[in-house]
Amino acid sequence: MPGRAADPTNAGPSRRCPRPRKQPTPGKRRWRRTSSCALGSLGVSPQHTGDSGRPPINRHNPGTGTPAPKRTGFRYRYAARRHARPPLAGIRSRVPETIPVIVGPTAGGKTTLAVRIARLLAEQNRPAEIISADSVQIFRGMDIGSAKPDEHERGGIPHHLIDVVEPEDRFTVHDWLAAAERAVAEIHGRGAVPIVVGGTNLYIKAFLDGLFEGPEPDEALREQLRALTQAERRAELERVDPTAAERIHPNDERRTVRALEVYRQTGVPMSEHQKQWDRQPRPGAVLLGLDWPTEAINRRINLRVKQMMEAGLLDEVRRLCPRLGPQAREALGYKQLLRHLAGDWTLEEAVEQIKIETRRFAKNQRTWLRRLRTTPGSRWFCPHQEQPEKIARGMVDACRFSR
């Protein structure tokens, strides 16, 4: 069909008639787009161009491969910045990886729950590995007293930071944190999800918030402090650091000695050092808590102690006794049975003391866990009211994995 320009009766202007080009105003920029074949010379991939697939030429710096600014609405966005952005995969790689951190009182079923979560993640093609945050499970041979999961209880899920050192060795929270950081990096490197399970409050706090870098341990000074009576240590701590004295239980010899050690070495209370300690919380960590009522957890503790004794805890302590170092000797269960083997208590008295001290330990844990409830993004579950499978699925949903 002939166009309108070919019809002599058509009085309208021809569409193909060239229109006069507007002359540029002096000092104004002129924009011109290049053809798509020039993309390679500019070093710009087609998906990073505008709607037409042709980036503007930078007339201020021609030949450099840097596109000129692009007009977007009423504002300019420089294409060079936009093209320099990494692809989406690179952006996702910088997003902190999700790390579930399961906390709760002793004898609360944390390890069993972590294995359930790992299996649920495996069903979603997300392999998972467990990192233990228990200060007793790190020692080889201390199996029954630490409720260390055996191969059957681990359910084929890799576990880390279990059986790390010998019972005569010293293993600090700094050592644990360094080992945990390595484990997290290795697990992420395998494309798996690390699940931290604790356990020991200080380990969890160090993992989430970092660690107060105090002075190096002085074993000679520690021996001097241990030689004091409990009342003498307590009186000195209340005098030099009343804030720490409020937080540390009178029977907690290890933390009392450390607080006094820091003060004697620096002349500044440890609580003042900790006020100056400022680190951002660990990105990606999702705190998942178990909230047990006191009566229920006390019943579970009494039952666990009974099961440990039936499983041969006394024989384990007797076998390890010559190899236990100062740190391992302070572990719950071992400390009381060592007193029995030394002739200080009968077996019944030692077992009852294990129950009492473990219940006291659980009470201190609950006090600390209440403070953790204010952690942004944390989720808390009631195992005495919900089925374990439902809790495990709720924890997986709370993590909101991005991949």
C-alpha cells in the first residue's frame, strides 16, 4: 500500500520528511548513544545498558570504556557506578550466612533438637553441621559426666569441638572461640549450615558478641588466689569490684579468681574493662532459646544424674582421676565424685551434691537466658508445651534461610 508521501492529494506533511534539528544551546551537554556492536570496545555487557541496549558515550573522557551519565527522571545516575556494581550473586555472597544458635538450660534437650534441625535442613538440600559450645565436652574421655552425644545420638550429623583436648590440658574461652571461628569458616566453605549448641554461657556470649580481651593469664598469681579461702576471695572481690561480685556466684571459684587476677594485674576492676568493650553483634546469628519452667528442668536434672550414675560415671571419674587437670576437676559431677574418692563424702552425699550444684547451675543459666530475651530477632520455644518436631520446624522457619 503506498504511503501518504506518495499521494499527491495528501496535503499533510510526509512522515519521512526530515525535520529541522534543534541546535544545541552553548554549554549544554549533548547525548548520543552508540550502537550495540560497540559494547565490547566499551567494556560494558548488554545487560548493563539502558532500554535500547546502547550505553551513552562519555564525551568528557572518550575511549576509556566509561559510559557517560544517564538521565533518570529528574536526577542523574552515573552509569559508571551502576556498571561497577557486582552481579546479584556477588551481592548475596556478602550477605551474612545464617547461623542458628540454640541455647537453653542444662538437661534441656538442646543437642537432640539440633540433630532434628540438621535433618530438616538436609531434607531442604541444606546440609548442616553442629558446633558444640560446651566447656566439658571438649575434653577427651569425659563422656558420661558431660552428656556427650555418642555416635547413635549424633544421627550421622558431623559434630565439632567435641574431644578436642586431653583432660589434663587447659582450654580457655579464647581457644574455643578461635576453634569455633575456624569451624564456621570450614562449614561455610563446604556449603553447609553451622548450628551452634550451648551449653556454656561464656562460650555463647563470646560467639555472639566477641570476647573481652583481658590480660594474659598468670598461673603463679592464680595459685596465690586459689590458696585463699572462699570467704577471703569473696571479701576481696566485693571490695575491689562490687559490680562483678553481684554477677559472680560465691561458689564460682574460676570466675572469682579471674576477676581478682584482672584487678591485680591492671589495677582496674574487670567490670570497668568490660564497659569499654564494644563490638557489634555477630551478623547472621539467629538466637533460638528453650524456655523450661524450673520444676520441669529440675526433674530432668535429677533424672539425668541418676542415669549418669547408672551408666558408670563413678568408674569414669576413677579412671580419669590421675589425668584430670585443674580445669577438668571443676566440672560438675567430676568435682563431687572426686571428693567422694578422697573420702570427704559418701557416695550418696556426692550424688546429692551433684544434683544440688547442677540445679544451681541451671538457675544461673535461666538468669542469663532472661537477659538474652531482649536480643533482636531471637525466638523462644516452650518444650514442655510443644512437640520436639514442631519446635524444630519452628526454629528452621525462624532462621529464614536465603538460599
